[in-house]
Amino acid sequence: MHYAKEKGPDSNYPPTLSGLFIHTVTHEKSEYAIYIEGLDDKPVTDINIQNCTFKNVQKENFVKDVKDLRIENTMMNGEKVNNGE
């Protein structure tokens, strides 16, 4: 999730992303397991990631301008991902 580029300099209507539930996803190869970037003045909120498995992930998770991120029972490269990591 990366919508920081979607808000132009003259935008009066910044996008809203809230209440997202990601469940039982398995991915065999990823650059990132979790990449979430909100806006400074309009963060991404209320994101739930549960029971997911990400294998062969190349880079560390990236989380910026996010509130209320919950991660449960999720694995990345064989390791448990802690909430907000």
C-alpha cells in the first residue's frame, strides 16, 4: 500500500485508506512482506494482517504514517513478524 504519491500539491481531497483486513495470504517471493506508506497529514489507519506467510522476502518491512496496525500469526522468511515491525 503506497498512496503517498497520489496526493498532488493542489489536491483538496487526499485519499483515505482505513479498515483493511488481509487474511490467509501466502506469497512465495516478495521484495517486501509489508510495505505501507500513508500521508503525513492523513495516515493509513486500522490495518489487520492475519495468518499470512511471506517467503523469500528481500527487504525489511516498511511502515510509515500508519496508525493501528495489527499483525497476528504471520511469518516472514520463517520468522514470526511482530506487530508494527
